Amino acid sequence: MTQGSSSLVNGRVGLYWGPRQKPFAECSRDVLASLSVLKEKGFEQYFHGGRRRGEVMKRQVDINPETIEALLIEGADHGDGDSGVDPELGWSLSLWSGDPAEAYSISFVCGAYSAWARNSVTVVLPTVGPRSLATDTARAVEIYEAFVEIWQPEQAVVCQGDIEWKDGRLATENEPLVQMGR
């Protein structure tokens, strides 16, 4: 965190890598492993989909292989929409905590190998509360370390604020706490 940065900014754990073909079963396994890490760190409740909070709150996610596989398939990019899932574009899933007072989310894009594709795992931490980056940096770094081991990204970061791409590299709004692949 930089001097004077606001504690009311979301912390992020972000992992990024270019095209890398990965079978669906491996993506599903790694998503489950990541969600298990998050559960161990106190991030236990997830909801999926919907445009309004009321819709989302009806879709609580039970973290098990069958549910995760179904959601990854549902989130797969269907390319032109006529030919089913386009495996070159990978599998994706986004989940939210459902708690506006201490909101967190996670998104995955895995197995994409098109020349235009990027794979990623991004955790947006709560702005306040015991799981926020401002309150517990050690927890965020532990998640980062476990995720780097699971996903083997080219670039990864723990930071406060937004993450952008500049000249093919991660650029953060504030000084990162941890970063690889600068």
C-alpha cells in the first residue's frame, strides 16, 4: 500500500497468463482447489449469476465437483453462439459473496488457448472487515501463494485498487504488496 492510500479501496489478488490449453477436468480441479483455499481462509459463501441482487441471492453455490463443472460449462465462451462451446476460449466462472456489507468475489478464466485469449484468477477482497486487505494482509498473501502454486501464472499480484495492463505487464493503482513477473 502506498503512503496515504485509502483503506476503503478493494484489495485484489490477481493471477494472469497468456494462452495455455488446459483440459476441462484440470480447470475444474484447479477451481475447486482455489475455492478450498478460500474456504480455509474464511471465504465460505458464494452466489452466482443474475442481474439484480435478488436474482443472485437465489443462486447460492454448493462447492462440489458437479456444481463447479456445471457452472464452468455455463460460463464457457460459445464463440459465435451457433456451434456450442469454443474450447479455444476456455472456461469461466464468477462468484460473489452475497454480502454487500463485506462483499468479496472471485472470477476464473481457464484453459483459453486462442492467440487473443488471456487466462486469469482474480479475487476482489472486501473493502472493510476482518477479511479486507487493510485488516489482514497476511491472509491475502497466503491466498496469493497458494494460488500461484495451483495455477502457475506468468504474472501475479496482491494490491489495493485496480489492476491494468500496460505494455503487456500488470500495472497497479497503488504499490503492490507482492508481485511476480514485473
